[in-house]
Amino acid sequence: MAEVRRRGRPGRTEPVEVKGAQALERGIAILQYLEKSGGSSSVSDISLSLALPVSTTFRLLKALENADFVNQDSQLGWWHIGLGAFNIGSAYIHNRDVLSVAGPFMRRLMQMSGETVNVAIRNRNEAVLIGQQECKSMVRMCAPLGSRLPLHASGAGKSLLYPLPDDELVEVIVNTGLQRFTATTVVDLPALQKDLKDARSRGYSIDHEEHITGLNCIASAIYDDVGSVVAAISISGPASRLTPDRFTSQGELLHNTAQDISTALGLRKPAL
């Protein structure tokens, strides 16, 4: 492991990871201080309040500026919260908006399908479960909120993929890799591309025991007001109950529900 020697303390070393974590903590503290200060402050006030040397504070502010999290007023020299911080907050609010809008539709879908309903978003090369409406059956399939799902081997994951342009789709798949989870996981790129093309055409994807043996899942993409996929809604249930002969009827139900949510989010033209 690489090490960094502390100045003025010969013989003592500090791991690079510790230095990086400390800088991150200090950067977060600066953003929190700016937020409490109404969005702006001088470098001297930040330095004094956080008990940091002015030189260290300035260096951290410049690093945050490079990432667009803060910017400096050219006239007064004060530092302000930047567009990058706003974009992060907007993404959080947007996800909350999806859930708040989707809530009534999730309950309706749960009652009509008899299965647990999930909402997931994409986080880089994974799908992340952010909302759930459990069904009333004694035997039901549920996962904790925050659970991560493979994009290529889950219903929600595939519904976050199939609306993407072909070049972006292939790039994501290549970066993700095609890990095998069960005997039915699709691990061949051309076969997965055809599966996603079929899902795009019919408006819903199918996970036929591809992630977990004994679990089936059907999902459909949710679009925002400009037609970009922002989430996926799915139903999951034991393979003994959510059987292949139900895939078409439940898939169409899911697609209609996803379209209703997309319309509620402001989409004017019909989504796939």
C-alpha cells in the first residue's frame, strides 16, 4: 500500500486512503458550511469556522470548483455553492418525484396483479430498488430497499436498458459484463440484444428465473417529460405463481401502468 510521509514527523507515515478520506470529509464540511451560511462565504470565514488553515481551505475550494460544486465571485472573492451541487440535489428530488407520482399506480398494480411491485432506478451499471409495494399473499418475493440488481439479468434492469440507443446500450453491457447467476441467465451479447429489442417492441421485459432461481419478474420503463427513461416498474413473484402463461397479460398491465406514470410525470407523446 502506498504511503505518504507527514511533514515534520519523521518516521511516521499515513496511508494514502486516510489522506483521501480526510480531504473528502473536509470538502463535505465546506459544502455543509456554505449551505448553512445561505450559500456563500469568504475563504477566511470558512477557514475560521472549520478550524482549517487558509491555504488548505483554498486548496479544497479549488478542487470543489473543478467539479463545479462551488464557484468564486470575481468581484468580492466570496465562494458560492455551484451548479454541480444543485444537479446532485435535483437528481435526488427527481427520484423522490418519481416515487411520489408512482405511489398510487404501484398500489393499483399490486392489487390487480396480486404480486409485489417495485420501482428501480439505474446507478451506473446496476439497478437500485428505491420503492416497493408488497403484495398480500402469504408467499411473496420482497427485497430490501437499496438492493442492487444486475442490468442484464433482472426485469427492472432490462427495462432500464431497452430504451437506450443501440450504441449506448452496447457500451453499458460491455462495461457491466454478462455475469451468470442461474442456468437461464442470458450471457451471450447477441442473444441479450435480441431479448432487449423484443422487450422494447412489446413495452416490457421478462426475467424468467435469470437472476434468482424460483423468481420471475416482469418490468416496464418509466419516462420523464422529455422522453428519457428515469425508472422501471416491475412485479416479482414466485415462479410457481407468476408463470409464463401470465407473462403476456401481466406484461401488458405493467406497460399500461408505466405509461400512466410517464404521463403523470409530464410525458406528452406515447412512450414505447
